[in-house]
Amino acid sequence: MKISLNWLKKYVFPLNMDENEISNILTDIGLTVKEINNTNKDFILDLEITPNRTDAMSHYGVARDLHAVLKFRGYKVHLLKPVIYERINSNKSNIQIFVKTHEKCIRYSGMFIFKIKVGPSPCWLISILKSVGIKSINNIIDIKNFVMYELGQPIHIFDMDQIEDGKIIIKNAEKNTKFQFSDNVIIKLNEEDLVIYDAVKPLSIAGMINHVQSNINVKTENIFIGSACFNSNIIRNIRKKHSIKIEPLHFFEKETDPNQTIYALQRTAFLIKDIIKSKTICSDIVDCYPNPISFSKIKLRYNKITNVIGKKISKKEIKKILSLLEIMIYYENDQYLLIHIPTYRIDVQREIDVIEEIFRIYGIHNIPIYNQIKIYTIPKFYYKTEYEIQKILFEQLINYGFQEIISSTMRNEDKYSFLLNSFFKRKEIQIVNPVNQNCKFMRSSLLFSMIDCIKSNYNKNRIDYNIKFFELGKIYYKNNHKFFEKTYLGLAISQKEKIESKNYPFLYLKGIIEQIFQRSGIYNYTQILSNHPLLENSISILYNHKSLVEIGKLKNNVLKKNEIFYAEIDWKYLVSIIQEKKMIYVPFSKYPSSKRDLSILVDKSLSFEKINQLIKRKENYIIKRIKIYDLYEDINFPASKKSYTISFFFESQKETLTDKIINNSMKEIEFFLKKELKAEIREK
């Protein structure tokens, strides 16, 4: 943002400071004191103001902040507030203002000014606007721009004689409303656009740009001045939607102080009367402010300030800083202050924000740096933020040879998305105004992005490459007229057929998932067969009877020589499980482990997962792990039977397990399986 130094000095000067002090504070770029004080020269400061500091996006805002810093550091400075016309000689105003959408227009203030004379601006006004890159148009428009750069409050002006019935109505546009903002440009508005109307026609799109009929010209004698506080998100969306080019952009799209609209009108009226120097008549100000915004109330603790800053600042200095920042104290005791934050400080909402302001004014250079720094290490299994979980699991996947991809959330509808959405009874979300007509839907699964990325890699003559991708991203869909946004972690493997056994990629991918679970402390999960519309031989992994992972091979092979195996993890659910888990350290057993295999013949409809869960429910403290070793079907078996070979791992924390103990345990398991599953024990 460009700031004129001469303009800035109108509010924070004169200063009772010597020339060297001025030079040290305002310049660090090699300018001499003589150059600074030369009234024939101006210097433009290009300030990079963070978006949250909307209060400082004006000359007076910068001066107000500069005054607080200089005053606290002992300089004799005075903050001169811009002069306004407080007593306006007028007849009663005949203007009526109606706000139909209070969520979009928080406050609207306006007034008429009669008997003006549109003409060229005085030299000082032309010069000061030129210094910040604004071209002079006429005295009325220049005053509007001057107030905008001075106070940061956008002002809009209409030709009063073009306003029907003296009514100003702020509402949503009617469908297909034609709006002409130049001689050859006409746009169509719809119900989402915020428009300022008179009794009959539109006058302006949210105060940003006027209709050609409502613009002022050399023949204009009476004007209406409006000052509003609009929802900044609404303004931003409208400007982007209709490609409206306005200068300067940041004044319209930033959050403004709703309690400054009347002051900005009074300042504009004063400048018009002062510059035109004719018998202009100003109406009373009409204000529509149904839900006034009051000061934010915050509790500020002295010990919290000390803990955050690292130095104890005296209560007197803290109160002085708050006073300079125009933060009012309405209650205090020895432990804390109760304070009111002015409405123009939109960025200050919490106690830590106030402490940051105190630190900023006090000065970081006044905080001592100690030579000895104590380092505390926090164990990762206690520090379970989502970011830390993501970092650990991503590193794990990368170590397994996976590569992260980041894909667009927008895509075109295809047969895969149709099948998926039909199965889950959900609908894709269509973008109203897509940038690319080939990407007009929000993705409803990460699988589509994986397919596109894998195909793209193979199209680059990398057909010998075995691909392993992962992506953490959001999906979007609509169900029962409600919009949903969910985060998933997708994993995909694409390998050539016949390089391994048929089930190898599936089992490998499932093993990766189980390694993630093991790293995260997740053990008591179950597996069921799934009927996923896009995955064949798929399974669902459940935790507490809720789906956590879907794994399977993509149907309708999209690659000629390669298959795609895919897994999708409900990320938010996974994070919540990990955060709830209490990590407990259990030392490795000092005693050796043993393994025994058991082959059983069971009904074909019986899954290994059911066997697994059944054995887990049987109390046996020495069984540490159960693993399926083989699934076998043979013509010599009955048609309704199949064989499982299961490995049992035994281990004790107390003693070395003898063959007798393990064999007795295996006999108990065999008896249990015969009784519960009617299983036949095959020959060992």
C-alpha cells in the first residue's frame, strides 16, 4: 500500500522532536534530514500491511499506529484527527433508506448535498492523490477518493436528481437484471448479487461501481453520498463473478468499521463545503443500523502477559499501552484487567491478540535474550495434533516407497463417478461458474484423481514402472439436499500382472494399512466383505462397527497392461481414534516366542475374520497374534467346504513356554473351534 509521507505528517505532526530523531524513526534507507524536511518534496512509503490489519490500511490508520509507538517511547507527538462538519445547516432530510439483507449490509448511512458545482480540484488535492497513484477526475470524485485513502472507508456518490422518490434500497438483485456500468458494457445480475436500488432501478453494485445513469457529471447540481459496511466476502465474490475492476481494490474487499460510516460522511461533507466554497446545503444524515456492533470484551491477565512475552512489564506501562491503542479499561484488580476493544480493531478478538499488541508497542528489542536456553523434548506419542499425526504417517508411507500427489478437486463427470454416487445414494456437486468446462464437478472420491495420475504417468513411457501413490484430500457431495465435505487418505498401487501371485498387490496394500494401524496403536479392528461399486474382491475394515478403510482392486481395468489396487481411509476418523488412544509402553518379553500352525476344514461361507474375532474373544493370555497362512480348496473336499491354515504365535512375559503348555493351549483351541464352528481338524 502506498502512503504519502507529507500526507501522513498532517495527522501525526507537528512533533516536538529534533531533526536527528525524525530521521532515525522515519527513515532507514539513507535519506538525509534535509531531504525529509524539504516541503517541496514528498516521499512515498510502500507498506506491506498484513490482511488482518484493516485498521492500518489508510493514512490516518497508519498515523494512529505510529502515534502510539512514538508516544510510548517518549516522543512528544500529537495525533490530529481529520476535521469534520459536525453541525450541518439543513432542512430535514427527505431521504429514506431500506436495508433488506442485514447479513450482507451491516450498516448504511447516507445524506444529500445540494447546490454543488462539479469542476476541477484544487492543486493540493490533485497533487496528493497523484502521489499515491490516483488520477484526478473532478472535485467531487477526488474528495471521495481522498476520504477513502484518508480513513479507509469506501464512499459512493450518486446524482440525486436520478434517484426516484428519494429512496435508497439495499437488497439482492432481481433475476436477469440488466446493469450498464459503461457506454458499451452491460452485465446480467442474479439473486446472489447485492445491489443499491432507488424506488425503480439499480444505482450501484454494492457501492463498487455505479450505473451509467447515476454517475455524476459536469451538469450535476445535487448529489447523494453513501457510506456502508458490507460483508467483505460478499463484495469479493461479486467482484470476481462479474470481473469488476476497481481501484483501489483492497478498500472494498476488506472488513471495515461499521461505527465509522457517519464520521466518513461528515468528513466528506466538510471537504465538499470547504473546497467548493459555495452555499452548499447538506441534509441530515439518515442511518440504518439495526444490529449495532459493540466493543469486544476481553479478560487480560498480568501473569499471562509475563509468561508469553518472557519479561515482567509494569502494570503502569501495560495500562499506558492500552490507552494509546484506544483500548478502554472498565474493570481492574491485582490479577487482571477487563477491557473493551475498539470496533476498528477487527483483528483483536482474544487475550493473546491483546498481548501481541502490547509486545509490539513495547518493542521486541526491549526483551532480553538469555544465553542459556532450556530445551524440553515432548514425546511424539503425547503430542497428537493432526499435523504431527500426518507428518509421522506420511514419512511411513514414503519409507514404503509411496509418492505423494496433490490433484485438483474439480473434475468432469464420468462413468466411475456415476456408479459410485449411485451406490452411496449421493449426488455430485456442480460448480455454477466453472473456469474450465471440462472441470465442472467437485470430486466425490480420491480414486478418480489416482486413476488420472496413474494414466498420465504411464502415458509418459513409464510402463515398466510399478507406481505407488498416496494423497490426502477432500471430497465433496450432496445428500438429501445437504452438502458434505470429508477428508480421506487414498493409497493406490499399480503393478504389472503376473510378476507376483494374483493376490500379492492386494495383500501388500492391506499389509501397509495394518502397518499404519500398528504404528498408531489400533488393534481391535474387524474386516468384512464389501460391495464397493468400483472395487472387486473388496473388504471394509471397521473400528467400533464404523467403516474406517475400503480396500480392493479397480473394476473395468482402465490400463491395458496394469491393474490398480486402491485403499481409502477416513482421515478424520483415523485421527480421532489415534488422539483418543493412550499409548502405553510394554517392554519386549525376555522369553522366546513360539509358533504353531493349525489346518481346519470349515463351511465355505465362513470368513477368516469371523474365526479371528471368535478366537480373540476366548481368554488365552499367551496367544499374542493370529495370522492366516493359507486358504485352500480342493476337489477332494466337499463342495461346501474350504480349508484354512492359521498360524498362532505364543509368548509370555513371565516364563519360557514349554511344549506342554503350548500343546495344551492348542488342544483348547481345537476343542473350541469344533464346538463353535463345527470345524474339522485336518491332519498335521
